[in-house]
Amino acid sequence: MTNLSWQHSYAKLGAPYVAQADPEPATRPSWLAWNESLAESLGLPQTWRHSEIALEALAGNSLLDGSEPIATVYAGHQFGQYNPQLGDGRAILLGEWEKPGGDIVDIQLKGAGQTPYSRGGDGRSPVGPVVREYLLSEAMHALGVPTTRALAAVATGDKVYRNSVEPGAVLTRVASSHLRVGSLQYFAMTQGGDGLGEVVNYIVRRHYPEFIEALDENTPATRAQVLLEQVTRRIAALVAHWQSLGFIHGVMNTDNMLLCGETVDYGPCAFMDEFDNDAVFSAIDTQGRYRYANQPGVAHWNMSVFASCLLPILHENQDQSVAIAQAVVDEFPRWYTEAYQARLALKFGLDAFRPDDQALIDDFYKTLCNDRLDYTLAHRWLTEVATQSTHQSPIESLFNASEGLTDWLQEWQHRREKNRADTAESLRAMQRANPVVIPRNHQVARAIAAAENGDNTPLLACYERWQTPFDWQTDDSDWAAGPSDQERITRTFCGT
């Protein structure tokens, strides 16, 4: 890989922002998965892709030409409790890669060994979390959700010791950047403000330069205000997108919220099957802090923590600084609600979300909950009803509408008759808002179990099918089906 495509702008900030961290070699590396479409979009050299040289480098056995491996430091609130220093404990940033067209992304190895921030851990990852993140992040991308990406998954041939002995693996993760709310928290809270201005300037220059260029004045205060507003807007829109798909992140700590607005860290995450506002899958979320219904509120809380980090910069007068921060944070509920209602309008085939629509949609979800109906299939059934294609798809064999839902249907159809927008366009939008397939927990678990035993076929099949989630395909009577009682997964695990 050519030196010309690598940059190391964050590494140049030096200590205490980063520390050198070389990957640890793997004993017998082998491919679990390779993402050729992502490699193409990154502009990686053709001869390098999926080669033995790439395998050795992405397993940690050799350094890529031009890379300068580092780990970054950050802090974070974990389940509401502040940890003053976390950092990349099992992730090593190779550098920033320039894509064709000039966009810059981070390329990172996750599970490649210890770093100065491992806090006594081994820095390794079992196969399970690597497979889960590879599949979930790429499925989320196909669903249109802002997310980190997965370039490769490599088995190391080494053992990882958790509750049991497990095979090890390394994920190659790509992100617009890995800087997070916790990155600011470390300098604002742990370091008492030392280094905060530099990291704020860096983030704004990297992710929000167009907003700064539009300002008449470019001061630390205006840069901080731009950062606060734009990150808060992005996180509001991101969580609204999660909610519209029934996605539960599982560990919405402040150190797991990227300032670029992408989903990161697919540890104990899950898509729910039957609709449940209180759905929790994470085995470590014993109090349900990050349950489905709580995600918008947690994101709002996280943004208030983020705002508090910027108080020393927003204005020289403390009261004014608080007022500026509060004004932005108070907008979160509105920005989230507008984003979520816009997605609901698409999902229900409406021209727009009107005030009277709230009761209609609330009744729909109450019915799903009371009758224990599948979230994804219920929305897709509505789509097939709207397009009059129930007999041309497998939906009738996959989803049985309850009496309550069929009663509700008449009210919904009456509402759709009042649409002012073009019907054909609203139907196309509805089809693109309601997936046929999602990464079902039991399907992910099956792919993990097979990969742990050396069989990558289910992993590759899942990846392939989830690349086109909105269209029916052959065998979707299996792919789109919810789990049987024996297949149902109620707990997911982080893997650290």
C-alpha cells in the first residue's frame, strides 16, 4: 500500500492524545471474511487486496507501508459512572487513509493485542465479537444507517481466554474517525481542561469544516458551538434511525458515541424480533438502562455531558457559556422527534407526519406489543398491503396479522387516503424504509458458532443476503423468518 494515501494528523498531536501501540503477531492467521466492495471504495491497491501480504498485515504480523500504529486515550461514563481513563484497550489505529475523491477515514485493527490503555486486559478479541461486528456493521450500512464499516475479519489461530477458551480474531474497522464524546471528556474532566482546545479544533477541522467556513468569525467559541450543535443534530438523527429499525445498541456509554455521528461498537447489540418497548439484550445491562425505549433519553443525556465538556470554551463568561450549551442541548428532543417522525412517515406510507398521526401509530405499536407480533415483519406486511403484493411475496407465510392489527388496518388505510403526495413515490419510499431482512439474533449466533468451528460459509451467506435488505429474494421464507422458540436469543455479550 502506497505511503501517499496515509495521513497521521491525529497522531501528530502527540502525547497525551495518543501512544504508540504495535500489533502483536498472530500464530496462524487465516481469512474469515474480506469486504471487496469496501476495499474498492477505499481505493486500496488491486494487487494487495485479499492477498497473503494483506492477511499478514491485518492479522498484526507486519506493518503496512506508511502506517504508524497508535492507540488513542479517552474517558467515559459507563452505565452512568465516570471512568477517568479508558482508551483503545484492544484497538490499534494504523492511520488515516485518503479515499479516491479526498475523503479521509481511519483504518483500525480491533483485537490485535495490548496497548498502553489495555488496563490489564490482553487486547485480544474472540472470533464471536469479530463476526458479530463484521456482520452487523455491514448490515447497518446496507440499511442506510451511518456506521463504522468492516474491511476484513481474520482468525489468528491463537486462543483467547474469557469465561472459556475461545478462538481469536482481528477485525479491520473503518470509520470517518474514532474520536468520541469520551475523547473530549478525558481532556475536559480528567485533565482539567488541558489539551481540550486542541482536540476541539482538530475535530471541527476534520468533520465540520464547511460550517466554520460559513462563519463571519472563526474563534474557539464559535468552533465549539458549531461542534456542539452539529454533533447533537447527528446523534439525534442517528438514534431516530436506530429506533425506526428496532435496533438496540446495548451499551450507549459516552465513550461509544462517535463525534462524526456513526454507530460504533457492536458488542451486545441486537435487533428485536417481537416488539417490546422495554427490550434489553445486553447481558451486562442488568437494570435496563439502555433498553429500546430509553435510547433517545440516554442520547440526550450523553449530549448534555458532551456540552458540559465544552463550557470552558463556549464563552468567557460562565453564565453565558451555560446558556449557550443549554440552548443547544434543549433542542435535542425536537431534533430527535422531527427525525423520528420523518422516518415513521416513510415507514407508514404517509405524505408527512401530522399531529393526529401520533395516536394512530401509538395504537399500531400497542397492538404489536399486546399481540407479540414481529416488529420487522409487521412493517413489511403493511408495505405489501399498501402495494397490493401480499400474494406475490412470502409475507403471508411469514406473518399472521392478529385480529387487533386487521382492525387497526382500516383506520390506517383511511389515513393514507388523505395523502397529498404522489402515491407511487410514497410506496417506493415505504419499501425502502421497511426491510425484508435484518440481522436476526439467531442467524448471527449461527454464523458465530460455525466460524468458531472453522466454517465461514454461514458468515459469508449472512453478509451477502444482508447487502440488499429491502428486496425479496429466493429462500427469504428462511432469511426473513423470525426465530422459533428454540432459536430465540435473549442475551448478547460484549466479548471483552
